[in-house]
Amino acid sequence: MSKISIEEIHKQNIGKVSDKWSSYLPVYDQLFEKYRIEKLSLLEIGVQNGGSLETWKTFFENASVLIGCDIDKLCGDLQYDDSRVHVVVGDANHSNTLEKIVKICNSFDIIIDDGSHQNNDIISSFLLYFPLVKPGGLYVIEDTHTLYLNRWGGGILNEFSAYSFFKKLIDVINIEFWSDQISIDVYFRTFFPLEQMPSFIKQGWVESIEFRNSMVIIRKSKVGKRDKLGDRIITGRVAQVDDLREAKDQEAKDQEAKEKE
């Protein structure tokens, strides 16, 4: 099996055009290495000229299905000499497009959002497609620098931006430490009407969020649960520092008692 990296595949490409920022490539190599020999399923929202699908089919030699979705009707003319590759034309956030995708594959190890980069689309796509990520899988959003720009519906002080949304998910990961102070529905009132929060968020399916320059990487939990800290595990028999501190504290108390006599 070839061990060529995603970075090398991309840089050596002479076929369909693929447009990626250089900082993404080593990140993808790190994230996707564990999947490269698996019979994985991958969905990429936004394929433009189709070159990234060439990269994925080369890197994931044992992949079972690779789907690209794009709103541009011209993408329907993209051809691949690989039956694993499918191109779905349509707005990813429309139900009929989702139905087309699910007919091909209804769960994914990896989903990449390289679509419109518009603030509202990013949130809508996450809410629609993250439930399709397999437990333990990855959801990656590219080009999130657009969320700092007003013309993409973002802005550094925009409390309704996708960045503000994903930052709130950090607190959901740690909900076991504050749920007695405020309800999650109230906390997310900026984005959802009361009692209308997506169940996968409330159930604890978001395991972790990683923020990189122009990228957000969300990992799905293997098991949906709200209490993620786990049991406290203390091992060993010798607590030298604790024992010395306890002895000194006792000595101080004894001395204080003598002085009061």
C-alpha cells in the first residue's frame, strides 16, 4: 500500500483542480492516518472542480464510498474512473439533497464542510449532517476565516456567528459542571427557540472541538453521554507529600493547643 501523504498527493496533482490552504494538509494527514486502511465512508460538501475527491480516493485506498456534494449543476458533469466516487448536485441544506446523499450512504466516518462558507450555512450543515457521523468519527469545517467577515455573515463581534455557536459547544462538553445553574435550552437561546435544541447536542454526542487557523474539527463521541469526566482513579500507596503536610498541620495544631493552656 502506498504511504504517500495527503500533502504529497495534493501537491503532485495534475488532474482535476483542488484548492486547499497549505496549513490544512498536514492537519489532514494527522487526522486521517488512522482511517487510511479502513473501509470508510466520506462526505465532502463543496467540491468545485472535483480535485479533492481525487485526493481522497487516492489516500483512502480501501474506502467504501466517497461522496461529493455541490450546488453547482456543472459538477454533475464530473467523471471519475472509480465506482466508489459519487457526486450529488444540490444545496446540501435542502432536504431533497440530503435524501439523495442518504440513498447512497446514511452514515460517515468523515464529513468535510468546504461549501458556501456562509455563516448560516455552516451552522445549518452541522445541525443536519453531524447526526450522520458515525460514533467516534470526524466533522471538519474548512475556511472558517470567512466567519470574521461581514460579507459572509460573520464578524468578530457577531454573537450569532458560527464561531460563537461552536464556542458554546465547548461548554456543552463540560455541562456536568454547570447544568445545575442554568438549563442548556436557556444557554443556547441565542440560536434555538426554547425546547427546540437538537437532541444530539443535549445527549452529549459532541466529544471534542479543536479550533485551528481557518478550521474547526469536531469529534463525535463513541457513546452519547453528558457526564464525560469519568471516575477519579487514584493509584499507588505512598503519599509522601500529603503525609508530611498532614503531620505538619497536626504539629501546628498541637503547638497552638499548648500555647492556649
